[in-house]
Amino acid sequence: MKTSKTLLSLSIATGVSLAAATGVSQAGEVEVLHWWTSGGEAKSVAVLKDMMEKDGHTWKDFAVAGGGGESAMTVLKTRSASGNAPSAAQIKGHDIQEWGELGYLTSLEGSAKQEDWDGILPSVVTDVMKYDDEYVAVPVNVHRVNWLWANPEVLEKSGTTVPTTLDEFFAAAEKIKAAGYIPLAHGGQPWQDATVFEAVALEVLGSEDYNKAFVDLDMDVLSGDKMVEVFTKFQKVHDYIDSNSPGRDWNVATSMVISGEAAMQIMGDWAKGEFTAAGKVPGKDYVCAPAPGTDGQFTFNIDSFAFFNIKGEDNQKAQQDLAKTILTKDFQEVFNLNKGSIPVRLDMDMAKFDQCALDSMATFKASADSGDLVPSMAHGLSTTSYAQGAIYDVVTNFFNDPKADPKQAPAKLAKAVQSAL
């Protein structure tokens, strides 16, 4: 993996040289790479496009489908290596630091000081957006990942209620299964498997050991007895998903809950964008609750755009205007209402947001004080892409092997992570 990173560094450096020699773009144009292509997501990014065009800039959409962003990152590396990077790309977490180390990101510090980003953003967010103590990326929102989405009609017909612990979840799932419904809508993709896994891990490990495992990569925790319990409960979850799960996209799983085919889904709050797009009302048509056993805890995922070195004063001005627009109150409100997430600004009026968002914001602020605000491993906030990839491999192989042994899995996990360091 380190060899791959070295090769990427060399190819990016070559691309920079080519761009410096030949790169000329149309004045006032921003080309934006993202993977927001589902209903609620596409609606959200359209808001940003409209706002930029109203300011007189040209928006060139560079959308690459794929809920986890893996395909988009492959395309970005290819484009960057050829000296043709976009103005901005949807990049987050440790990947921002890696691109910064390659010297390929531009400074947004002038815009940041002008707009007082340090004053309006929580420090847990600004730490991720800066490289070498300067802003090189802009946060769009804060997602809570550890959500449970449920269809109340299906729960009622099954004679059960929203589970608050994993034991309650298993008991409810048995009733739902007996009533002829799918207990848990799930898409069998590595990042979705990891999303469920980290929710189970947060309940079993608690916030402190979760951080030790997925932020510090503490080998004792990764290979310890509590991790055996994590894998044991994670394996049991598989009993309550349907056989058509492999390869299913996350939004298709969400639609199963919306239609009443399935009772529940463990997924980040971007799922709410799908409920909203379908005209559903929280508290009536669907329920949002903390993933079982994680009340008061907040696994965060921050969508953000990293800004690349580009040529042309007009393009550079458009690029800085894009960065400023993303953090305006108007955009933060409209975008997050569509996306299902909460604004990243701490000074927002939340009057137009629903109860799910209000609960999310309250937990976000409270967990920051209590130590229960933890970065998502599944969504690239807690560790490097190399360690994350190693965890993905172990987790998804375990989840899809009915003969997998939970007692052996933690040692495999620790060994895989160690090899990625």
C-alpha cells in the first residue's frame, strides 16, 4: 500500500508539471467532482450549482456514481495524474491530508479569514479541513452515521417497537421476521457492511474503546475480548437481512423501508433525504432513532470539498467564491434540508429543520462535550484509507461467511490493520 502511495505521488507530481505547462481553463468555470447522484443528494448539489450560476460563474458537473465514493476517487487520481484536476472534489477525512502532502491543494486561508470560518465552525471540523494549519477544504455538512430508520406501520403489524439496544433489536427482528417482513434492509457492499459493523462496535466497545480501536488503531483493543463480542453480535445481525442483499445500493435499501417491504435500516442520515424526496414525514411515516445501544453517542461523517491548484485568475476567483458559497447560511440551510444532514455552522437558525435534525444537532453538541463524538471508520473520518481498506476486507469477508468464527476474527482484524500501517 505504501508503494501504491509512492506511485500516486510520482504520478501526481508529473500531472502538476503538465498542468503548469499546458493547463488553461475557461474563465469563471468551476468543475466539481462528486458522487451525489441519488434523489436527495442530486437535489442537494443542484442547489450549489444554481447559486454559483446566479453569481455569474459556469458550473461543470463531474458526477461519478457510487455511494461510497470509491469510483470517484479512482477517476480523480487518473485525472490528477494527467494534469487535469477539477476545481474542487468531494474528499474527506485523512484523504485531505494525503492530497495536501502531495502539494496539490490550494490555500483557502484568505477566504477563511474574511468569512471567520474558525469562529463559525466547531474545532473537530476545522482540524479535518486544514493542512499545515491552512484551510484547503470546506465542510458542507455534518452527518450522523449511527441512525436507525424504521417503518412504524411494519413495526406495529409485527407487534414490536423501535429497539433501543442490540438485544431489543434481535428480539424485535424475530417478531418482524415471523410477521413476514424483512427485519433489516441492507445493501451488501463493503462500506455498508462497515457502517453496520461500526454501529455494533460503538454499542459494545463504548466511545473510549471505539476511539482506541479505530482512531488509535490500538492492537490490544482490536484483538481483545470485547472485539469478539462485537463480531458475535455483528454475525447475528446477518440473520435478519434478505438473500438479495449482495450488491444492493444503499438508497434501494432505504426504499424498502419506505415501501414497507422492510422494517428497519442502519444508515447515516443521508437516508432521510430519500424519505424526504418520497414525501414522507418523520414521526408519522418513518421513525429516526439512534442505532441500537448508541443513544447519546454520535458517529460523525463530514462531507467536504477539497480545492485543487488550478490556472487562470477568473477560475481561481470562481473557486474561492465556491468555497465561500458552501458556508453561507442560505446554502447550509437549503442543502442540509435536502440532504438529511445538519449544518456545519454552529450559528444556524434551525427553525425549518425537522425533529430528526434537531435531535441530531443536540446530540452533536452534547457529545462533543461528553467525549461521545466519534469519527466514522466506515466513512473515512477515523483513519487512513489504507487502514480502512484493511478493516473493510476483514469485516465484509466475515459478514458474508456463514462459517466465520467470531473468536478468530479480532486477530485477523488486528493483523490486517497492522499490515496497512
